[in-house]
Amino acid sequence: MPTALTIAGSDSGGGAGIQADLKTFHARGVHGLSVIAAITSQNTREVTAVHPVPLTHIRSQLAAVFDDFPVAAVKTGMLGSAAITHLVAREMRTRKPAWLVVDPVMIATSGGRLLAADAVDAMVHELMPLADIITPNVPEAEALLGEPIRNAKDFDRAGAALLELGCRAVLLKGGHAEGRVVVDRFYDERGMLELRHPRLKLEGHGTGCTLAAAITAELAKGQAPRTAVRRAVAYVHRALVRSYRPGSGSVHVLRH
Ligand code: PLP
């Protein structure tokens, strides 16, 4: 079985983060490894606390998994702090996984901050240049570039600007934009690929984590990036159609 690794945060509510990634890896037929970078105290209503894992223990988790498993693809999610982002970038530079997907997780839909403000610089200048695919949503891309994204032209400009950061491809997700159809746009050296799906009238939790994990799983199985992204977008849509409300909050969690 191909093996994929997630380096991300734990969601005690089981809907996002490491928990979503491992469910996705399992559902997509890859063996899932996890390096926990931060621990959130979280439910379907709010994030009440964030505890960054000590750097020595992130390093030892990485050493443990890379010493043993043939890691085919890696994704990063919530990293929390600048120091953790530096460390993960340094480790990825030396360990050189065949595929690296970077989900620049910054703020939870419920409003909790998941990346320190002073970590954005390390994300942009250290981690993103190593990435095969980055998967920002619109608010994240706006925060990374410092420019608003309102229409198709802005999307294309942002896609080009994000590629300039040195990553090989950008999946700019349209879920936070308006309209009855969600349009995600994938930018690489071949140009732009549009992925469209109907907007569902519900608030999903963990959709971004699941999408990046599904892309990573497809890459681990040997799919090319464009195919991996197409399959992953379709997978998240299917899982969202079948989603359910596990807690008292309004958010829906994906059914894998
Ligand atoms: N908690 C953790 C640990 C995450 O990694 C993420 C997203 O990436 C979230 C919460 C936020 O999930 P959402 O914005 O889908 O609610």
C-alpha cells in the first residue's frame, strides 16, 4: 500500500486536521502516517485552545516515520507557529519527499487563529518554494499576497503571483467566493484548469484538510497532479453531499 504523511494539527472534534487527513488517507487506499505539530481543543462551535508541540518532539516524530516507512507523499496543514514552520521547511529540504502538498492553514471557519501572524513569512519564503502544490482558499491567498480577490481576473492574477513564490502549482479554492457554482482554479506551468461543482447549502468543517489530504493520497498512488486534483475535488464534493452534523454546532463533517 502506498504511504502518505500528514504534518498538521489535531482537532479534538474529529472533523478537521490530522483526524480528517487520516480518515481521507484510509478512504483513498493509502497507509497514513501523522506528525502532530499542534493540538487544538476544539468542537463544532469553537477552538478554545491551541498547544504547539515542542520542536524536539516534532523532530523525533519525523525521524521515526522517515526512518521506517517509504513515504511517497507529504502534506502539511496547521503548523501553528513560525518556529514550527521553519523546522518543517528545513526537514522537507533535507528529506526531499517526492511530493509535497502545502495547505496554508491560517484561520478556522469558526474564527480561531491556527497560524501565528509572524509565521506567514516562513510559510511564504521557506515552505511554499518547496511545494509541488499549495491549496489556499480565497482568504488565505489574500493574506499571503496582501491583495483582495473578487473576480476571475483577480483569481488569475493571484494564481500567477502565488506561482512566483516558487511552488510548482497552485489550487486556488473558490468555496469562499460567491455564486451557486463553486469554481476552484488550478494553475501550473501548462496554464489554468477550472474545476466546477454545485455549491451546497451547508457549512462544511475540515473540507480544506480533506481536499489537500485526498490530493496527497492520489499523488502517493502515482497520479499526476492534475488528475490528483480532479479526483480529490470530486471526492470532497461527494463526501460533503453525504456529510452530517456530529455536534451541537451548525457545521457538517464529511462522511468518507
Ligand atoms: N482545526 C485544525 C487542526 C485544522 O487543521 C483546520 C483546518 O485546516 C481547522 C481546524 C479548520 O477547519 P475548518 O476551517 O474547515 O473548520
